[in-house]
Amino acid sequence: MSAVLADFAVLTPVTDEDLVLAARAVRVHVPESWPHGLLCRSERVPYPCRLARWSRATLAAAGLTEEEMA
């Protein structure tokens, strides 16, 4: 079960395809405020979801800063 909940691996070097997917995931998997806390807008699970974590880690591995990701 722990393998199911583990984060996705960030492969290096980061390919152009990874960058495209990560950039899209950053835009889609954003926090949304609910009465019981922040949830991922796409998956309705506690934010940050696995894909949000993977996308930010992938963009960081490619050299982007937090300001550039925003």
C-alpha cells in the first residue's frame, strides 16, 4: 500500500515532454479552499496531491524557481 501512496519519481535529466506535462499539472492541480481545508481542485484530495508534488519537483529539477512556477 505504501507504494501506491509514494510520490512519483522525478527522472533526470528532465525531458521536454516532462516539462510540458509538469507545466500543465501545475495549472490544473491547484489548491481550492473548502470548509475542512485545502483540497486539490482536480482530485478533491488534500493539497498538495501526488501530481502537484511531482510537477513542482520536476520543474524545480529543470531549474525553475517558485516564482517562475507561479
